[in-house]
Amino acid sequence: MSFWPRTLKRKTIWGVVLVALLAVGNVVTLQLMLRRSDDIGATVNLAGKIRMLSQRIALETFAEYLAPGGNWPHIVSRYASFEETYTALRSGGTAYGLTVRPVSPALQPALEQLHTSWQRFQDTLNAAYAEMPGAAPIEHARVLEIMAASDHLWAQSENLLNQLVDFSNRVQQRALWVSLVLFWLDILLLLLGYFLIKSRILNPIQVLSNQCTEMAAGNYSIRSSIKINDELGQLGGVLNKSAAHIEQLLLDIAKERSAVAQVQAMFNGLADNEVSGIYMISPRMELIYASQQLAKMLGYPREVLMGNFPLEQMFAPACMGNVRERVLARLEGRVRSSRYESIAVRADGSQFEVEVFGSAMEYQGRTAIIGMLIDISTRKRSEASMRRAALVYAYTSEAMVVTDPHGVVLDINPAFSEITGYAANEIIGRRLNVLSSGRHDREFYRAMWNDLRTKGGWSGDIYNIRKNGEEFIERLTITTSYNEDGAVENYIGLFTDVTRLRQREAVIWRQAHYDHLTQLPNRQMFQENLLCAIEESRRREKVFALVFLDLDFFKEVNDTFGHDEGDELLRQVAARLQSCVRSTDLVARLGGDEFVLILHDTKSQEDIFNVCHKVLDLIAKPYRLANNTVNISVSAGVTFYPQDGQDGVSLLKHADLAMYAAKEKGRNQFSVFDPSMEEEAQSRRLMLRDLQKGLDKQEFLLYYQPIVAMQTGRTVKAEALIRWDQPVRGRVNPGDFIPLAEESGLIVPLGEWIFKEAAQQVTAWRKSFSPDFVLSVNVSPVQLLSTELDCSAWLKNIKALEIPPSALIMEITERMLLESDKASDEKITELQAAGVQLALDDFGTGYSSLSYLKRFSIDYIKIDRSFVCNLHRDSEDVALCQAIIVMAHQLDIQVVAEGVETQEQHNILLEAGCDFGQGYWYCKPVTAAELTQRLQKECEQS
């Protein structure tokens, strides 16, 4: 390829010229295509003008007939426009400001047909205009003639336009193919350029780069194979020659160093050891060589020792005389070599014992000494340690015994005799099984000897017998001593008497694993047994059941009769539970009134259900305590391994969920875990999250249900009721979120918000309508039991609003009276002392309601809606309601009836003397604005 440039500069110029030619060719081709497209567009435009003129002329002709003298363009000017446009299309030229070339020869016949139709149309129009001066109405035949000529001209114009459009589409299609051909031609030329550059420039550069990399790494045998004649080819040749020259030089150097390296290797092999330090001493008693190990031993840098380091600084002054004498004897030829022990001195001044070996040699024509220095301080300490070990062996309180490989006693120490009672002459020569207590079976000793053979040692507790027959526990450790050939030489046993220690540990272990009250396994031992049960069931592919038990009404018994009676009740429950299960099963107390059963080897669920029924029946029977007889029940949740959980945490959590489901169904029953329970728990967690967000985003609002005076029917009070409009859930039922708020503690901040909102609202109503209007606010037991409730802050808020505390009624349930403690009682007393009224809600549904009325000064009793909703003249609820009202009035307590829904119910309660009514018959819960309208209406009516 002689035309190919030989230099990189020319190759670059050729590449630039190629790219420039491609760019110019693309631009020129694109310009031609654009011009052709513009010309076709103008031609189509003019054809459209002709079609428009054919209709316009006919229209104006009819217009002239119908409205003579109108301002219509002269027919001659229209003729001229048509002829000008036709001429431009046929021969090329300008019309309507558009310059076009003659139409394609293929379109000329259509153009000629158009012109023939035009002439016919023109003759028809001229005839029509010739008759026009007579002002006679245009004849029907003339109209048809003009319309036929116009339609024919329109058809020919449309034909021409359609052919022009087809022609334009073909031209555009050809342009598209030309563009694609040009594009692929550009791609091919660029690929060709890339392959030429890659083969002539990039590949040679890569070859040269690889060669340089290999040479930098020490590979001088590599050669490049570049065959081109440009600068890269010349550079490759130079690199090949350089690599060959360097390779030869390295071979020569390697041969010269080989002999020296062999000698040096032998010396270095001796000097580079980690046991002894190698040195050479000159006739001037100075070091002229020191190995790295010697420098490490003495603590000096090696360069310092090899710089004529004086011998006197290596040894202790007390030993230097002996060292100097021995060195001189070798330098003077009196002895050839010597070996002795001495004391060396490190750089930091510390001393250590050494063993010195030295021999005389010829070095550079003079006598010198080469030798080794070995640190023997460790060996000396070992010898001293062995002496001390003999003392320890004789005087330690830990018993030691040495036996042969067959267990025959070879030696004992005094502590062995003190612990076992056997003297040396009574035990040496006998096997140690003389101490055996018989507690351990053959499998125990087989495992011990197996560990000794495979691991070389064994450690553990073992029961043995003293000489006097007394049993004791020893903590024994056996170690194997081996000969140089790996055979067992001796067994060495060390043991101590741990009898009292193990007894104390047993007591501590029981205290840590058993409940002190019921003597049942506690939570820790339950967890250990649960893990063992899971592992055993997984290994044997068995099923076991986990039953979670929670006593019903235990707190009431504990609070009513005291903790001593509660403890006795728990002990009896534990005994009854143990009587319901097999000895292989587990009964444990987790804490409080929570128990759990692990029932092994479950053959069928029916077996477990039978056990649960037995537990429910037995627990529900009366308990005779020290001073009382009580009745309780139990709620149980059942899970099965592995279908309800693969680990202990999941099983216990699912059993707990099932237990709560049993409580929700009415207590004194059991429930088997179902995955839907976990879904419900998840739903509760999500609602709890939304509840927290709702507090933060103020999604809550208060509704108010009027409370009317029975005698007058006027609204004198109202009850504030919380509502939650959640963006996703919509209106959430209070029965769904209030219990969750109580469980999570969110009821405290929610209650704070309710109180502040209610206080502000009652302030507005008292100012606008009646200064005696009162608003009830429900207070949860959780609020009053919480340490976060600040009653003084409530009272300050009331004072700031300038209303009396009696404007608010605090509604509590009988549950509050049951669960209250000293702190909650003090809060209620503080609010009552300030003037806040107290109402007892849901009266008649609680536990021993009447016994709690005397604890506080109750202002109102609210008859529960369950007594009112079915109230009619013949119902038993009439007597109950009358009794509650009479009892309350005798205690100077006013009565509010909840759930009044009919006129009859209102009349019955009014006749019974009920003070106030609340229910849908009067008004359902409404917004503050709606209640304001009701109050306004009542004021206007009065």
C-alpha cells in the first residue's frame, strides 16, 4: 500500500481530510434535499390556488347575477391569475409570490387536461356574462352549465393536486432512501477509518505499551512484532534491541554472583536463626560481625554492633575477666575452641544468662574468633520452676495423682491422702477404681476414656468414696503425658473436694430457676425447657403444644382480700395445674397470674383440648383460703410447634395472642392460635401508629350530646364525645381506638386535649346562652392512674378561662373505682375539692357498685343504656330504674338516664323521678356549631 502515509503526522492529516469530506458531502446532500422539498411544496401550493380559483370564479359569477353592481373583482383579473399560475406550473416561473420550476413531465398530461377544462369553463362564463346586461334572472340551464363546467375544472384541479401529492411522497421517499444510503455510507467510511487507525496506530501503541510494562516488571525476553515502517515501527525495533542488550547483561551479572551467593547462603543459613546469635571478634576484642538474632538479644541496632563494638560492653563487669582470658587463649592459639556460661548485658542495662561457643579462624590474613551466643535464661528459669513445682506438688491443697497408661497409680501428693484417706503405700500400685462410688455407669467411664484417647484430657465432676466410706464430689482434671514416639507415658490427675460448693450451687440454681412462691419453674427455666423442647421436637420431628394461661379476676381477689390470700390462691392454682398434666410435661409460672404449660409428644389436637377443658374446669372450682372462699377462672391460648412458630419467641407471642382472644370471647375458655390473630395485632399496631400521628396532626374533634332536664325538656348540660376523622380510615369508631389509646398510654395526652377543648367550648356557651350550662368530660382510669396527669394544670386552665370548676363534670366508670389507688384517689379528691363535679357512668354494670358509692361524693349517677334501651311499661327494667333513682335521691345524688330513644321511655323515667335524660330521642351527638344552633333556638322560644 504505497499510497498509505508513512508518518503519524500524514496519517492524522488524512484522517481529518476524510472527516471533513464526509461533513461537506452530508451538508450538500441535505441542502439539495431541502431545496427540492421547498420546490415541491410551492408547486402543491399553486395547484391548490388553481383549485380555489375555479370555485371562486363560479361563486363570484353567481354573486354578480344575484347582486349586480357588487364590489366583486373583475372576471378578467381572475382569468389573468389563473393563466399566470398555469404558466408558472407548466414552464416554471413566479405566481402569488412563489417561484417554482416546471412540473415533472409525468404531470404534464394532467396539467394539459386542467387547461382544457379551464378553457371550457372560461367560455361558459363569458357566455353568462354576455347575457348579464339584460338583468334577466339567471336561467336554470345556465346555472347547471356553469356548475358542470366548474365541477369539471374542480375535478381536473383535484386530479393535478393529487398527482402532485403522490409525486411529493415519492420524492420524499427517495430523499429518505438517499439519507439512509448516505448514513450507512458515513458509517462504513467511519468504520473503515477506525479499523485503519486501530491497525496502523492503536494496535502498535498497545503492543509497545505491553512491551514496556513487561520490561518494567523485569521481563526482558519479550519482543514486539510491529511490521510497519513509521515512527512506531522504528520505536519497536529500538525497544527490541534494548531488551536483548539488557537481558544479556543480567545473565552475565547472574553468573558472577552465583558463586558468591552459594557461599553467602551457607553462612546466612547459620547466622539467620532464632536461637543463637552469631558473632565475629577481631584481635582488638571488638565485634566485626553480628547477626540479627544477636542484635535482638542484646537490644542494640545491628549497625552499632558491627561498628567495632567493644567486647567489654557485652558482658557483666564481674564476668569480663573470665571472658577476656578465654578470648585471648583462642587468639594466641593456646586453644582452638571453648564453651562456657556467663552473664550478658543488654543495651538497657538488664542482664541475662548466656552460653558462649567460640572458635579461632583466619579472617583477611589475621586470627579472629567466630562463635555463637545462646540465651539460657529461660532454661535456667525452667530448672528453678521445676524445683518450685516439686515443692508445690508436695505442699499444695489440690490432690495430684500420676498413673500409668492402664490407670495404675504411680505417685500421689500429700493432699491426695488428706482428701481420700489413703496413704501412699495403700494406693500406689493399685487402680484408681478403688475410689469408685458406683454412681456412674459404664457409659460415663467409656466417654471419659474416649476423651483421653482422642483429646488428651478430660475434666468434670465425679462422685467418689473416701477410705472411711463417705461419698464426696471432686472436680477432676486429667491430662495425658506422651513419650517422644507419641505413645501415652502417664496420666496426671488433679482434683479438689467440691462437695460443699456443689451443694451451695444447687441451692442457688434452684432459687434462680424456680418460683419461690409456687415452687414451679420460673420464666428462665421455662425458656431453657422451651428451647430444649424445640430442639428435641425438630430432631425427632415431633409436635408439642404450648398453652399460655392468665387467671381471670385474680386482681380483684388480691385487692379485696390482700396479698397473703392472693399468694395462697396462686399456690393452689399451681398444684391444680400440675395435677392436670403428665410428669413429662412442664408447668411454669411466668410471673403475676400468668402460667404456661409445655405438653410434649402431642398425638392429636383433641388430646390437648381435653387437657385445656380439664384445666378450665379444675381452676374454676372454689378455693378455700385462710379466711375466705373465692372463685376465679382462667383464659388460655394454645399454640403448636412447628405450625404456629419455629422459635420460642414466636410460639409464646402467638399463645399470648390466642389467650387475649379467649378473654375477649368472655373468659373461662381457651382459643387456638390462628394467623388472623397476628393480623389483628398488626392492625392494632398500625392503628396505634396512626393514633400517634393523629394526635400530632390534630385529626380529632369533639361532638356534643345534649342532656335535657326531664321536667322542662330544655338542654341544660351536654356530654363531650371524642371523634376521629382519619385521612385513610375515615371516621374511626371510639370503641376501636379508645381501648388502644388506654393500653398505649396515649389516652393521657388525648385526655388533656379533650379537657382543654371542652373547657373552652363550655366557656363560650355559658357566656352566650346560660351561665349555668354544664359540660361532662369522660376521664379514663388510665388517665387517673398515670403519673403524667397534672390536676393542678387542669384547675389553672379553668381559672384562666374565668369559669367556675362546677361548669365541668368529670365522668368516671365503676372500673375506675375498682382499679384506683391512693394516687388516683388523691387526684379525684383534689378536683372535687376545687369544685369539679363527679358523675358515675354506666352505673349498674360494674362489680359491687353500691359498695363504692361511699368512697367519693358522687354528684350524678348515669343509668346505663342497657337498662333503658328495652324499657317499656311491662319490662322488669322499670323496677330496676325506679330502684336506682330512689336509691340515688336518698343519697342526694342526681340521676341521668342514658340511651332514651322513645317517648314512652321518657315518660316512664319522668314518672320515676329521673332528673335528666340523654339519648337519640332528644338529640344525637352533634358538632359544636349544631349544638349552638339548638341552644340559640331554645333561647328564642323562651
